Amino acid sequence: MNPQNLTRRELLRASGAASLAAALSFSLSAGQSQQPSAKKAPPPAAVSNPLKPPAEGSIPVAFLLSDGAVVIDFAGPWEVFNNVMIGNRMDLFQTYTVSESAKPVQASGGMQIVPNYTLANAPQPKIIVIPAQGDPTKPMLDWIRNSSKLADLTMSVCTGAFVLAQTGLLAGKSATTHHGSLMSLQIAYPDIHVKRGVRFVEEGNLATAAGLSSGIDLALHVVERYYGRDVATETAYNLEYQGQGWMNANSNSAYAKLRGSTAGHPRCPICDMEVDPTDALTTQYHGKTYRFCSAEHKQQFDSQPQTIVDFLPQS
């Protein structure tokens, strides 16, 4: 067969199936381990919150999209789930897109996506993926609430956390989002325990990933929850993904604190974005000048300045 005509799945199956099958001590149907061997290395520690894969068939994964959906937020997890392989099987997950209507979705960068299903006819998912996107409609929020009841996991990526928050499902729970939106999430939803410096947060059948590429880590972690560390590690290897965040949720330490503002490099106290000191919007509070990247962020600050100042790094 001409290698140029091989799909990626066929290439991975041809080149890696034998070695992976020999390396795994996992039985898809029964979950039984192979006979012990004196030379076998000890298995990795079991994940603390495993998910049970089906005895047969695929795990349906719905990607909820609307205009403005950020491509990496859904494309990263999409590729993770579609590259999971056990032996000759590469259909462990069945991915599909869902939107409110059948019209093309205008995603970031001008990409157009024709959804596989609408809210009215989408199959019941076991995993729901909510990327950053525009403001959700009531039918979208209702669909998330209803579908989550029978799903193993509902996960957001980046500012998709705001969509999930609007369902009310995150009330009283911990969550995270893109580092530039953590303050805004806390302001908008004070009943959510917003966490900094994490790649993802899990709360029962809900999970929220931090910004952009963090969705890849959360998806790999979900693979581990279903099929174990070996399968997730092999998936990351086949994707040539060298990030380690999926093994340690508390690995986003670079974003644990805002970088802070200086006279030479003032930053917006809401999103930590550097602003031009010559034309930035400003507010005086307790003898200090705060500069903002937008009128919206200035308004957020002015509505509850002390709450926001308490989140800022102490000089």
C-alpha cells in the first residue's frame, strides 16, 4: 500500500498497534489484567476517579458549538478522542458536533463548520465538550442541563466555563477558565470557587479546563479515567504531545497569580493585559491609579473595587 494514501488512523494502526497491544495490561471488555510476569514493571497508580467504558460500542462525545467557537478549544480534545487506540480499535470514542440549528457555525479565524446534529436530534452523549464561544441561547443551556443528567462528564474549555456557569450547574463548585478571565468569572459568579494555577478542575460529573491548550490535557485525563494511564500515554505519544499537564492538574503555576502592574508596564487589573498608559481608561481607588484595557473591565472594577483589589498581587 502506498503510504501517501494512508489515513492517519491507518498509519497509526499499521505502525503502532502491535507494540501497544503488547504493552497494555488492559482488557477492554472485562477489565482483567494479564498473567503476572516477573519482568513486568509495576503498573502506574490507578486514577482516583475512574469512568467505566461500555462493554461494547463507542463512547459518544458531543461538541456543542455556536458562532465564535474557538477552534483549538474543540479541535484539541477532538483529536485526542479520535486518536485513542487499543489493539486494532480506534473507535473507542464517537465524536460529533451539535449546534442549535443546521446552519454552518462561524468559528474563530473564519473557519466554517457544518454541525452533525442540532439540539433537537443529537444523540445522548456520554461526554459533552463546551469550548469558548458566543453567548449561549436558552435552548443551548436547556440542552446542556438535560444532557448532563445522563452524561458521564460535561467539560468546558477556556471561557466555555462561562457557558457552563450560566446553566447553574457550577453553583457552589470549583472551576477554572482562561487566566485572563479568572477575575471576570469570579465577579460574574461569586458562588463559584474560581481556582488559579490549575490546568483543569473536576467536580463530580463536571470539569473545567483552563485556557486553550488546557483542553488537550483535560481530554487526555478523561481518556485515562476510562482506559488507564498506559492508553492515555500512548495517545499523547501518537499525537506527539509532550505536555504533562494531564497527569497533574496543579501544573499551571505560571498563572497562579496575576503578573502585577508597574509604572513602566501597567496591566489591566481584570485580565492582566498590558495597556498603553497614555490613553488607557483609569480609576482612582485608595490613592492608587488603575488602568484598564476596555470600558467593560473598568466598569467591572468600579462595581466592586475592593473585591478585585483583594485578588491582586500585593506590592
